[in-house]
Amino acid sequence: MPTPTLQEQFGQIDIYLFDQLLKGNITHGMRILDAGCGSGRNLVYFLREGYEVYGADSDAQSVESVRGMARRFAPALATSNFRVEPVEHMSFYDACADVVVSNAVLHFARDDAHFETMLRGSWRVLKPGGLFFCRLASTIGMEGQFKRIQGRRFLAPDGAERYLVDAALLGSMAERIGGELAEPLKTTVVQDQRAMTTWVLQKKPQ
């Protein structure tokens, strides 16, 4: 049997989520929930390797794509583990996941209230002591280069309108929801077009 290529094994996994695997922060036996899973780019490895995987997304076509992938690698998970639901109203029970992934999701918030609702909906399903992996757009490293539309919604140089966070907001929200940084914030500036911040929290024991 031929050895799978790296792309076959890991798909288009976010490089910073891959980093969590390399560091041993995500290991076999952990239950993974992708809140805003899209078409499942971050789930290929977990499905192939037999993790217990769940996902939700408000786009039905994306969820069907993930179900198709699950039918290939983990048929038992395909029927009920992937649901057409917004992250703020997921039907998964509280504290059900060891790892919650929120990749390029929260910057679609409409306003402050929506951002907090999305965040708390994603946080709710994480176990105490669990790992919250989040990548989202920010102003960090590009301050003053965005055009404000309203509140924290900005037009970026790449032409996209997003809800943008900064370090102060992430710090205050972590405190409010009961999380602490698992590692320092990391921000990638993409050639003065956009900034993407990696925010990794551990949920404090209750």
C-alpha cells in the first residue's frame, strides 16, 4: 500500500493547527469539534487517524462536503456528527470536546454582540482544561491601515470587510469567558493586505 503524501494525510490543514499537533497539544483520544468547519479543510488528518470528530457550519453544502469526507474515512461519524448550524446555536451538549477549532470564523461577526455570542457558543462546548484553537483577522501589526465601516467592522486593503480584533479585546474576552493563553498570540501580516492572529486558550477548571 503506497504511503500517503503529506497533502493526502493532512489536507489543507491550517499551519498553526498543524503546529499544535507537532507540539503534542492535540493527541489521540481527544474529541475534536470544528466550530465553523466549512468544507473540512482542518479535519482530514483527524478523520483519517480515527479521532472522534464533530463539526458545525451554517452552510449546508459545506457540511455535506464534510459528511462525504467522513463517509470515506470514518463512516460511523458521517450521519450525526456534522450539523448545519451556526456556531452560536450549536446543538452539541456542553463541555463535550477536548479541542474546539475556530478557524477563520469569528471575523464574520456583524458587531460586538454577535462576536461575543459566536465566541461563547464555541466556548460552551469545550471541556474545562480543553484547548481552544482560534485563527481570526485582527488589526495587530497593521494598525491604521484599515478603513473603519462601523464599530469593529473594517475594510481591509485586500478589499474584504471583516470584524477585526486587537490584543486588548482578546485579552479582555479571555478573562470574561474563563480562558487563559496556552501560548502567546501570534500574528501573520500578509503583505500589508490583512493580518491573521492565532489565539490559543485553555479553559480554566470550573
